[in-house]
Amino acid sequence: QDRGYINFNVDSTQVSITPNKKDIYLTINISEGEQYKVREVRLSGEMVVPAEQLFPGFQINAGDVFSRKKVTETVTRISDSLGNEGYAFANVNTVPDIDEKTREVDLTFFVDPGKRVYVRRVNFAGNSKTRDEVLRQELRQMEGGWFSAAKVERSRTRLQRLGFFQEVNIETPAVPDTTDQVDVDYSVTEQPSGSISAGLGFSQTSGLILNGSITQNNFLGSGRRLSLALNNSTVTRLFSFSYTNPYYTVDGISRGFGAFSRKTNARSANIADYTTDTLGGNISYGFPVSEFNSVNFTVEAESLKLDVSSFASLQIQDFIVQHGEDFKSLGLTTSFAHDTRNRRIFPSEGGLRRISLETKVPGSELEYYKATLVLQQYVPLTRLFTFHGKIDVGYGDGYGDFDEMPFFKNFFAGGVRSVRGYQDFTLGPRDSRNRPIGGNFKTTSRMEIQFPPPFMTETKAVRLSLFYDAGNVFAGAEDWVVSDIRMAVGLGATWLSPVGPLAVSVAQPFNNQSGDRVQQFQFTLGAGF
């Protein structure tokens, strides 16, 4: 009947056994009838919502081949539209009028909206650690307002995105002795939202990593985030502290601040021969513009000391001669994000669009700017398989006394976090000693199919992926050439282990050139990804 055979019928069935009694014959006698098309589609009944608002949801229209599936989908769309306007108990019935002569059918969707329903109370259960007011900050369905199925579902998604709960379930029971009121009950299953860890990690770039951290994303059940971390490896020695209050105001404005001390040995990271020692602090504010859009402002003060050896490249030595080795600067970063992902960790649908601009305030001892654009999309293919696409573009330059971006602020690519199959940070321009030095322009992209491991389909901590990565770094945007794009295909895995995220990939690079540092197997444990 989904193909227009509205009078399709199963006339009879017959079952018989084969002579050797090992198999059976099943015979089904059917009559298809004639194929019918839709002549007219009408709405009837009490129209509490303008018909113009309902027609866009129709999945079947005049001239289409009749389809029972599309009729059912249309009924669901009409019911959902009415439910979003408060008519939670609306009934929509389909009345077909079949013309046997012309083999056409008229469809009438009869609407009985019932009474408009209000939400009496919103209740929570299972949140033994998280305060009720934290959950209520995420609600879009308010008490005393008209019931909206879309707002109830959006509230559930926002609760899931907090990262405090394994699952969030909804029930909307009718209030006893009333015909126009319901309660909305959210039942949550809490999961650990903080960690205290000390241990060892390893990555092919950073080598042995000694790390310790205290992280609480739901500090004292308030929804505030607190982090204190120590990381010590052959590449980076880092101490950092950060605190964020996502509910700084009742309007959803967030405020955070942090401080850090970081020493980076670039040579140990396969980059040019220099070391940076940085001390800094920052304060940030986030402003929700709409349901899915937000703007963030960060002010950061930074003191950076540059240390280079006598074996440094000519580019680095020239920079030191011209600008010195010690820099104090004040920077401002502004970003805009459009985020529709259903979860922050292993999303299965939605997308992220983020553009940011980092610039040093004029008069600082460093003067440059960096702009980045990140586009991500998640498309559910089946219940288990998700398509993920990502594009990451960055451009920067110097201004004032700086003809170009300082080399230690350059963009880099290669490795598990960008283009797998190539050694970390090694793609792009080289200095006079043939060491990677990064560039002012970066383009990377990836396409992958993500899925849970076989026989572990319900796990939320592991994802496998079949991927295609592409990208490179260039001295400037004018140097971008498609033939210089490096590419790789392969298999990746990410595990949120007790000692930190483990990212593993096996890749086959192609379009690689002589001198590229190919690394087919890559992994990192105990560091962010």
C-alpha cells in the first residue's frame, strides 16, 4: 500500500511439507488491485492552528502515488504541530474517499484538537547530587505555560548536554481530575562528573607524560566547573587552574577565569629549535544570543620568554635580533558559535559552527591576529552509525612592528588531532635547518563514519571510525595549492579510559611528498584530544 495499491489484499496462505519432510513450502496468494494516485488533500475539523502552518508538514500531496506510510507520517506531523501549540491530546484521523473509476483517492485529515493543555509542574527524580536549580536553568518548557512537545524534548537534550547524566527520560502524566493539565517528569541517572587522577601517559610526540588533575564539572552540585592540572612531558610542562560559572546570571551569562604556567620545548615536538616559557591569566564571559547561538569574550594577559640555541635557524635568529626574547602582551579573543549537537561527547546528530578572532591589543610587545573557522556536522545514518564531517581553517598575520605572525604562534598540522598518518606538527613550511616551523594559513578537513565496537553496541565510552583526512599548512593564503594537500585514509578508535582519553589510528597516507614524516600508526594516552 506504500506504492499506491490501496486495495492490496492477502487472499490466502498455504503451507505444505516437502516429500523428504525436511523443508516446507509457504504459498501466499495476493491480489494487488490497481494503483491509485492522490487527487486532493484537505484539512477538516476544528482548526485551532492556521492551515498554512500545517500544510508544510504534509508528506503526501495531490498528484502523488498513494502511500500509507506517507499518510501516517503526515498524521504524525500534524499531531506534533498541534502538540507544540499546547494541544497535547489532539486526535488526527484520515478519511479516504476512493474513486474506483478514475483510480484516484481524496484524503481528508480530520483534526480534533481537544483542550489546550498547560504544564502544572516540572519534576525531577534521580538527581541526588545535582541541585534542582541547575536542571531548571536548562529547561525550555516552563511551569504554567502551554505544553510544547518540542520544548519538552529540547529541555531533555540540554540536560543530556550537561554531561552529568547517563540518560534522561521523560513522562507527561495527566493531572488527576483535570482535562487540561499535565506534569512533566524528568528522570535522570547521574554519572561521575569529576575526577581526581595521577598517573602516567604516553604519546609518540610528547613521550612519557606525568600528569595529575582534579576536575569537577559539577562542583558541589552547582553546575560550576573547577579544574587544577599538572602535566609534565618531554615537550610540555604545564600547571593550570580554571573556574567557570555557567550560571553567573539568571539570563545564562557565564563567567570564568584561569591562570597557567607553561613551558614548551618545540624541538622535542618535531618543530624548530626553540623553547617558550609562558605565564598568564585570563577572564572570560559567555553570552547566549539565542537557543543555539552564543558569543564569548576572553581577555588574557601573558608574559612569554623565548629561549633559542646557537643552532637555531636563520629565521629564528633574525626574529630575535629584530624583536628580542621577552614579550608581555594583552590579548582579546572573540568567538561566535552555533551549536546544535545533541551531546558534547560522541554526538550522533547536529552540528557546530564556530568562528573566532584572537588579537593582541595594540601597544603590546607582540602584535598579531589569528582567525579560525571550524565547521562540524554529525548525521545519523542508522542507530549505530554516524557520519562526521569537519573543516578547520585558520589564518593569521602580524601588524604594527611585526611583518608576519611570530613563528612560535604559527599554525601547525599533522597527527591524531588534524591529519592522521603524518607525524605531529610536521606538515607545512620548513626553516633553514629543514625543521617544521608552521605557517600563517592552515586548512584541514576530515570525513569519517563513527560506530561502536562490534558486540559492544551500547557502550558510551568507545567509538571506532573509518576516516579520510586532508590538509596542510602554508606560509600564507596566497601559497595554497591543491596539489600540496596531504591526505590519508584509515581506521581510528577513541576510548574514554579511566586514565584519560586514548586515541589510536592506523592510516595510509597518500599524496605525500619526499621529506614528509609519515607515521602510519599513532596513539596518545592521557592527553586531551
